[in-house]
Amino acid sequence: NAGVMQNPRHLVRRRGQEARLRCSPMKGHSHVYWYRQLPEEGLKFMVYLQKENIIDESGMPKERFSAEFPKEGPSILRIQQVVRGDSAAYFCASSPPGSTEAFFGQGTRLTVV
Amino acid sequence: QQQVKQSPQSLIVQKGGISIINCAYENTAFDYFPWYQQFPGKGPALLIAIRPDVSEKKEGRFTISFNKSAKQFSLHIMDSQPGDSATYFCAASIRGGSNYKLTFGKGTLLTVNP
């Protein structure tokens, strides 16, 4: 059973470009969480999704950020018109229904130049 | 507003010693308290977790102590080894419904010297 898969592992974007981060949850997991980790900081919750539904986006910036988890395919975190402050590690976690245990991927390290 | 406060920020321990990391929370609705271990370039991995109906949980060399009245919990690593050198994060969540989003502390960088 493969773990949570995130790609790309590293992503470099110029200011103003779009960044797309992908997350494939573990098999049988229908709940996906996205977290952002800034240097010297803990992980901050961004959004919680189930298949085709955004359940909680209270941690998402109001502009430029969006997330989806379609019926087929990976969950996508999309950042439009990236700025230097978006540079961070973005982690995806998945869990099966009814479980408190979240399994994290290895993260995507976004660098905005 | 930092709902989970973690200390110390960094910790250096000699091999064989005891590592102790402390966390305090504010939201009394939290009822699940996991600890995560993160190595450089990797994602966090669940180490051990506790619920507030017990005061202590032990798994191998790792022990969580929980003090509900003080709203504090701590991680003890007995017989610390160089391979334990990593960043440790405490976290908290609320089990109600299906949303188990985690609120993390800022992390403790543990270095175990040989």
C-alpha cells in the first residue's frame, strides 16, 4: 500500500506564475488535508476536502488559493499569481473515514523567485 | 493566536539521556493529542498519540504524559539515540464530526549527541 504521494517534490515558479501541487491519498482514504509549513514554523492547516467537496477551507488565504479533490484523480492545491511569501513546504495528509490518524506525504517545496 | 505552544525550540541531549518536550493548549475542546516526528526533507510521521481520558501512554521508548487540568502534555524519549535526532511537533484536534484538522506547535529540533 503506497503512502501519500505528492508531486512535484520541488517546484520553482517566478512571481506571477501559477503553481499546481498534486496529492494522491493512500488507497481507501477519502479525506485529504493540506498544510503549509513556513521556515521555523509548525504546520498550518489550510483546507480539508472529501471527494468532490470542500469541507473546511478556514485556513486558506481568501485570494489566489484554491483546492479541489475530484471524483477521479489526485487532490490539487492551486496557487495563482504566486508571490515570494508563498515560498514554503506544502504537505498533504490523508485519512480514512472516521479515523483521527493522518498520514502525511513528503511535501512539495515551492520556491518563488 | 497560537493555540498550541511548544517548548523548547531546540534541545540537545547526550546519547542515553532523556529528552523532554512540552506543549500547552488553550482550546478545551481539543480531545486528541498526537506527536509527530519529522526528518529533514520528509513529511511528518505519527509517533504516538493520546486522548484525555488517560494520563499517560507509553510505546517503547516514547511516553506521553497528559495533564488535563493544566492543559499540558509532554513527550518523553527515554534512552535517546542519535537516530532520534529530528524535529518533533505536538498537535491537537477535535474529534467531533469528521473534520480532524490538526493544530500544530512550532516544533522542537532535537539533537542527540553520540
